[in-house]
Amino acid sequence: MQLTDLETPALILDRNILDRNLARMREHITQLRTSLRPHVKTAKSIDVVRRSLERQPGGITVSTLKEAEYFFSNGITDILYAVGIAPNKLEHAAALRRKGAALVLLLDSVEAAEIVARKGVELGVRFPALIEIDSDGHRSGIRPGDRSLIEIGRSLHEHVGTALAGVMTHAGDSYNCSSIEALRDMAERERAAVVQCASELQEAGLPCPIVSVGSTPTATYAQRMDGITEVRAGVYMFFDLFMAGLGVCQIEDIALSVLTSVIGHQPDRNWIITDAGWMALSRDRGTAKQRIDQGYGVVCDLAGRPIDDLIVAETNQEHGIIADRHGRAVDLARFPVGTLLRILPNHACATAAQHSHYNVIAHEPVVEAVWPRFNGW
Amino acid sequence: MQLTDLETPALILDRNILDRNLARMREHITQLRTSLRPHVKTAKSIDVVRRSLERQPGGITVSTLKEAEYFFSNGITDILYAVGIAPNKLEHAAALRRKGAALVLLLDSVEAAEIVARKGVELGVRFPALIEIDSDGHRSGIRPGDRSLIEIGRSLHEHVGTALAGVMTHAGDSYNCSSIEALRDMAERERAAVVQCASELQEAGLPCPIVSVGSTPTATYAQRMDGITEVRAGVYMFFDLFMAGLGVCQIEDIALSVLTSVIGHQPDRNWIITDAGWMALSRDRGTAKQRIDQGYGVVCDLAGRPIDDLIVAETNQEHGIIADRHGRAVDLARFPVGTLLRILPNHACATAAQHSHYNVIAHEPVVEAVWPRFNGW
């Protein structure tokens, strides 16, 4: 099958670029003498994740129990569920553990530790859990130096329904860094935060087998990983315009695109109308706050090469409006009705989530495989 | 099953509110002596759409051929595909017509009309098509008065592979109106645009059986529908914060919400952390440009009542950050870990699309049914 045989919109994954991205991160993490626990939330595909696990210990990070369920049913047992656990998910988590999944939970309060411990006793399972550390003020976790660390650690360690598995942090604020230097600093801050917490737990006589960090920007720019047992990252597999804007990749490293058809024109406004709206591209406008606002995506030809200064300037549910980024005239005759274009996304996680499968290309324009993905909870 | 038995995040649909919204629009359109062709792109659920078709002719509007396929397989034959047709979808469209679907296409150029006509001949089918009229400069279509109207009409009428089915417009710019008066004017402008084009076609001796208008805001505020054969609307079924901000509904009319659990707190920042991030709520921030910015959604209790000034201020993929909209202190002790909350969405179409089914409630908190929905193309 050729790209020209697909009905649009359709999600395209370039396997050559994917493999290059996977190899680059793997080599970097190996050089830093730690290991990779890929985050599967971006790809949600066993075909992609298997490739990401090559020459790695085999553990993954998930953002939903549905991901845990799916990857476990595909033979992956070492699973970190890296979102603070909600009480109504504990029966599901227990069922997974009973089936043999080495599922590890996350929490950041004595309150949550006690809820999990009680439920563990009730269900007859022991839930291993990491303590979430807030290394950058971005979202969840306790700050390094917070005295509740030992209290939570002790609670997890001493209750029969729980076990203390270690500490983890996610430097989500790295997405707001404005230079490579700042990314390097953020990576070091992320590392130092959990290493400090791990030491404090050990000094208090508590175990801390896992010391986990991760975000694609910090994983890419980290210069040392002393004391770190694993690095989590997900979006590095596909990359996107946001990561390119942050300096974490080049436009050429973006493996994901949305194939679309020209369906009309508005000559007065220099608009090309397509059938890839926000439903196909996602509503993510991450680059809006970056130095270069890429609209809803960069417009490429069928071979994946960006065309002049064309971006998807506006979207409706199933319509995209392509225009010159500076509002200049567009030679509409170059893009007759039926022309196929490929749109590079702002945010790979969000765009991929709008689709049910990847049309895989390597030596374009042949679709060499269709890899299923899933969504939901 | 109770709401408290669900794993979060989960999509909740209040059937009482849905039915009230459906009845209100149906009565309004009936009073205007025209009929409703519900747009199924918001609900993508046969259970919802069947209710919307009560006492209406039975035709629907779709935004994808997958919608056409699904609703046709559920017994609905009269289907308008209201997005300009892309050439690579014509074989699929022909297959649907051969199976018995009265599928009508849309286009806005002689170029597209000729592509469709050629493919019709090649496939041995006749494709009926509407001409899209641009009543507001919002997106696709030709302007009223554009001389290509007759040319496109003649092309559709005279080719064996096509038939001229009429004209349609969508006043998408009604989403930018700032007063009820402006919405009324927009509705009249929408009506006048297609009625004028229908007359021009008829004066040129061409048929124009369908004269179609629609958008939820204009359908709600239209005061006359003379010359209009059908009105299309979709989001009125569920409504959302954007529509409330536009004055098209009240907060109490929003039938859709996302159930979420509190998973933690950041006392220093007055944040409540939940498990409904942008994956569950969508990335849609439609209210950001309105008078009242509702963040990623308004926070309600389990009964659906808004709580003080709490909104979802920020999201990550699977995390929501709830804060006071004015940045004031929040009594976090009221929201212990495990507390269930319901989030009203910015945009019903976008939020529903993140989920695979509706948990239907009527006399809360009992889940009386699970209605499946679908996504993709």
C-alpha cells in the first residue's frame, strides 16, 4: 500500500526516524551508566515499545492502568504507574499484581500511603510504592527537605499492605526552559533532588531500591546520572514541534505526522482548506508560547519536507486552514484539490491520541505496516 | 452501579439534561416551521442520536465517513457528509451509496465537482452534492454573489456522475459573537446567504431541493427560517462552558462532565491534584478568549453543582491542577485524597472525543446505562 491509497486524515509514523531517536536516547543513557524505563504514554503501541526496550532491562512507565493492562498482556511485567494513585484504582491494581504484574504505584502523602495500606490488607496484596518528589514546583510530590518524606517512607515500609520501593521525580518544568544551559541545570536539579531524598531515607534506615528521574528534555541533556537507577522518557520516541522549539530535537527528528488532503481554497484569504482539523491534529497549541509559534502544525509535502512557511493556521473539528505564517500570498495553484500533505504536530502525545493506529513508512511512500494503538482508561 | 464505583477519569452524561436540551431545540425548530438534521459529530452515539431524531424527519449530519458508516449500520439512511469531499474518500462514499445510504456530499468548486463527476462515472454511481456557501468568512464555501455558484451548479447537474442537491452553509463565526443581538443577526445573515444562492440557482433553471443552515448558536437564536429546508446543530445536545460563555445556554444545561479523583495536594500553592488531565478533558481551551476564562473546566461536586470558584487551572497528560480562579486560598481539608469531583468541559465535542463511552446518570448518583461512542476515521 502507498500513502496515496490511504483515506485522509491518517497518522503516519516514519520508522527510520523512530529507530534513530530510540538509538540516540539509548546510547546517551548507556553512556551515563544508568538504564531506560521508557514511558509508553506517547506511543501506546507494543510495536513501538518493544523497539524502545532493546538492550534495556525491560521495565516500562505507564500513565494509566489500561496501559499497564495492555502491556502486561503483551508480556511486559515490570511496570511503574507514574501517576499518584486514586483509591478507586486499587482493586484494578491488585488484580494486575495477582496476575503477576510487578506493578509499582506512586504517592506523595501519608494520607495516600495509609489508604493504600488499608486496601492492601483488605485485598490481601502488598502494594510497592514510590514516593513522588517535587524537584521543580511543577505539579505533584513533596519538596526535597520536606520532613514528611521519612514519615511517608516509614508508613509504606511498616504497613503490611505496602512496601517502600524508592523515590521518583519528573522535571515537567523543563518544558519551560529557554536554553540548553537551563535544560542541563534542570537535569542536574532533578537528579540532585531524588538522590538527596534517597540518602535521607537510607539514613533513616529505610530501603530505597529505585531512584527514578525523567522527562525527555532532561534525559536528553543530563550530563551525569550518579545515584540514579533509571530514567523515564516517552516523547523522545516521536518528538514534535514543541521539543524542536525547546532545542531538544530538530524538525528532521519528528517521526510523526498527519496525512491530509486539500479539499478547497479561499483565494481572497490565501487559505488552503484541508480535512485535518483539530480532531486529527489535537487541540494542542504548545508552541503558541514558544519563540516560533507553529500554529496547529508545520505543513510538509508527501516526502515529509516542510513547504516554505506554510503552517496550519486555524482548525475546526474536521477542517484545517493552511496559510503562510507571515500572512503572505500563497500560490494556491500548487495545491489543487486532492493534493496530499503531511502535518508535523505540536505535541506527539496529544496528536497520536486522536488516532487508532500508525501507518508505518520507512522508505516512503510505501506503508510497510499498520501498528495498532489504543486510548482511554 | 453508583458513580462511586467507577474508576476515574470517566465521562458522565446526565440524561435529564440531555433530554431537556433536545426538547428545547426540537420545539424551537418546529416553531420556526423547519426541521432538524442533527449533527452527530459531538455525540457519536446511536443512543444519543436516536433521542435527537424524535419527531424529526430522520436525517443526520456527519463530519466523517466513519460516522456515516456507523449510523447507516444502525439504520439511519439519510446522511449529509458536511465536510468538503476529498478525492480519496470517493470509493468509500460510493460503497456506502451502493449499500443503500442516501449519502450527500459537499463541495465548493468546479474543480471538486469535476473530480467527483469523473469518479462517479468510473465507479458507476451518481453522487448528489450540496454547494457550500460561505456566509461569514469563517472557513470554506463560496460567497453569496460569487458567479461560480451557477457554474458549479451546472457542473453538478449536467454530469452523469453527480447531481445537484442544493446549498448549505455553517455560520461558524457565530462562535465569536459577543451579544445575543449579534447572534440573531448572524442567524439571519446565515439564512439570507443560502436563500439568495438557492434563488440564483433556481433562476438559472437549476434544482435546489435542500437549503441547509446550521450551528448551535444560530439555530438557538434564529427568529425566522423562511426558505430553509433544514437546520443542522450538534453541540446543543450536551452544551459546554464555551456555549455558556456565549450566552447560548446556562451552566445548568451542560449535560457532560468528567468524573475525577483527588490524588494529592500542594498546600503552598493552594492546589488540588486530580487524575483528570488534558487526556480526559481535552486540550480545548475555548473559553480562554471569552469574558470568563474557565481554565480547563469548572469543578463540581458529585451532584454536578459548581464548587465556589474552583476551576482546573492547569493540566498535564493525566494530571489536573485545581485552584481558585482568583488565586485565593482553598480549604484543602474539604478535598481529601479520593474525593470525587465532576469537571464541566470547555468544549463537549473535544472532551467526549477523548472517551470510549458515556456513563449515563439521571437521578444521580446511579449509572443507569453505558452508551458506547466511537472516534477516528
